[in-house]
Amino acid sequence: VIDLQDWEIGGLKFANSYGDGWADSGYCYMMYRTLAAPISQGGIWSNVVHIQQPKDNYSPLLTMKIKLKHNAREMIRIRVGVSRDASIGYPTNYYDYPIMQFQGNKLPMQGCDSIEECKTLEFGLDITPLLGHVSSGQEANYFLELYEKDPQGGGAGEVIDFSLIDYTNGTTEIPYSTSNIELVNNGTTILKIPATLNFNKPEITTGSLPAIQASQPYEVQLEASGGVPPYSWSLRKKYSQNNSSEPYPATTQHQLIPNVNSDSIFSIGLGFNFPFFGELYDTVRVNAQGYVFFDEKINHWPYMMQEKYFFRHIKAISPFRSKSIVHYPAYDDGLWYETGTDYVIFRWNTSIEGQDATSDLNFALKLESNGTVKMFYNGIEFDGNIDWSGGISDGNAIDYHILDYPDPRLIPNNTVKEYIYHPVPEQVSISGDGLLEIFTDSPTSIYSIHAAAKDQNNMIAYRSYQLSDLIVSSYEYDVN
């Protein structure tokens, strides 16, 4: 086999983040083969390259300006949100950033030494995507949430200034009503600014789809207007969510013994085809650290700082995924599974690393042949704070449902979280420019097709279509 690992004629020029004092004025060269070679042979982590394509002409419509002071930036997480109902004091839709997510070590905000000036950082956030959840001319509340993870009480900070900057018609700054707001210790500080903005947002204008016919090719060009074209089209894959009540499945039918006390993986045949986000699987891979996944392998992120952000990029089901999970056999920790004709159950009894005597996590997962996912919880105990994620994810950073408990110890005992699968046609796809193609042998089934059109300002319009050979309908919807 002759591939990139063998090609050493020439190389790549790259820039690191150490500044122009490193290597050749901040630049260096690597052989082509380092992109493909295993890390044990001098290659790069995960052998993955991401290509970024900047937009030629982009201007934000709405931003936030924040001046934040804190002595330990690794304690801080930020996110923004909006509520269309101005009477509601909490966001109904959120937007997250990969920055300011408990990062940067125990250093002040600017990352320099401990002098007072280094504790304060002024920064801006583009929150234009939030406008996709609001109608033009509608009064809404725009939120800034700052969570401080500080159980020992060693951190201290404040929001010195906070404002919205509206670029929809010129430039208008809308300041928060007060300044120098002290952060809630080891909790969430929520600030909101009400505003009524007039802007042009995208809308899917195709109102209905023709009825579907069995075994016949089906093509429809979807159309949109408003916002800033061109649009990027995609299909959303949705699950219904439900909280139910069932006995905790304390199965001991088959035990899986990890090779190490933490990150071991087992391949388990299901005995049936399990539909998950539109694909069928007869095998899952079970990780001792609290989740199952479907791909041959997962590219781990060496510098991963937030479980939930990583979880959106892997196709997985997670009742409780965390790098901190370990198995202490002396404390009855273990991993078991049980199979039936139309279901499989996985059960974890685990601990947190370094807390062999004080932590105890009991949770289970049931996969049913109809695609339903059930997560069971029977007691979560540990000390301090850990990073974790729970929910289901298609791995495309778009289609996911995250368990949004700020602290997993708040999950009540005997809680059952249920995700209900909605079938899609055997073959359904949409091109980047909106050509919808469907093929099915079962036209009498009622299918829900969820289309999304994103404009150049990252505002997204959504419309759902329900269709069969008899019933055709559509409606606009909003997503969290």
C-alpha cells in the first residue's frame, strides 16, 4: 500500500500558537506523512485535519459586550440565550461557545500574572444566531449566563459592564441596568436585557409537499427567502422526550470485565436491527465510562475541555459519560448486560476516580427494537464537581438531545428518561441547495420530515412536513 504515510517529498508549513519567538518567526515545517502516521510513529493525534472556510462577507447583527473580572478563569463557563416571552426570566433557547468553558488553568482572565489589571478582560460575543428564535419587532429577553464552578470558595469575580450592541439598523448599544454585578459563588449568575429588534430573518417558503407514492422516486426543490442567502440546507432528526416510571433494571445476566478500571470497550450484538437517527445497527460498542457508541472507533480529543461539547460530535447514547468514571471491584463496581428478543439492557455501577469509598453511581440503558431509548437512574453520589454528559447524539453537532441537569446529583432516584424514535423513509436526503429526495416502499406510514435552512448570518429557519400517500401537512417550528 502506497499512501500518505510513504510520501516524504516536501512538507507542510504550519504556524503554532506560541508567537513569533518560536521556531522560524512562529512557523515550522512537517513532513506530509506526519498527518497519516500513528502517533507512536511520530504522527499527529487522531490523524484528523479540519479545513476552515471563512465567509467572504459577514457582519454580525447582534453582539454582546462583556467586561468580566475573575481571578481564576478555569472556574468560568458562559453561554447566551433568548426568550421570546418577555415575561419569562430564563432562556427558552441557548447558544453555546467552545470558549469560556472552564478553560485556561487557574490564572486570571488575561492569563498573565496576578496583578490586578490581569483579572479583567473585555470581550465580545456574536449572538446573531439567537435572532433565529425571535420574530422581527418582537420584544424579547436576551440572556448572559455565567456559571462559576468553585466548591471551595477560592474564586471571586464580577461583571463590570454588560451590553447588547444592535447592528440591524446602524449601531445601537443597549446597556444592562447596573454594573459591577458580583458573581454567584459556585452557582449561576443570570443577566437579561430586554430589547425589540427589527431585522430580516430567513423563512422556508415551500408550504407543502406532494403526496408520496410507493417505490417511486420523489424530488422536491425547497425554497426559502429572507435573511442573507445563499442558504445551507439540512434535515433535522428529531426524537420525542418523555419522563416515565419503571422499576430499575438490576440485571446481572452477563458481566463485562474491563481490561483496565476505566476506559474499556466491548462490542455487543443486539440480535435485532436498532434504528438510531435514521440508520440501522445490529451491534453497539459499550464503553465502561458510561455510554455506548456506533462507529468503528472514536477520535478522542486530547485537549477536550467539556464533555457536552465533545458528545455532540460522536454518534452515541450516554446515560452518564465522564472521563472521571472508574470501576473499583472491591466496592462492587461493575458493568452488566441483558438481552431479550426485542431489547438489550446495559447497567453500570461505577465510582469516581479517587473517590473509591465516597462515590457510587448507578445507572442503566435500555435499547428497544422500535428505536426507543430509556435511561434509568438509581442514585448518583460523589464529592466535588465533575464534567459529564448525558443524552443522545447523531455526532454531527446538530442533531442531539442533551440531559441538561447542571448537577447530576439532582437527578431523582428511579428517574427514567425516554427518547422516542420517529421513523423516516428508507431513503431520504437533502442537498446543500435544498433538493429533497425520498424513496420508500411504505407510503401508508406517516413520516415527519424536518427541514432547516441556515443563512449566512447563521440564523436558521425550520419547517416540518408530514406526508404519506393520503395525508400532507406542514408547520413551522422552533428548536432548543
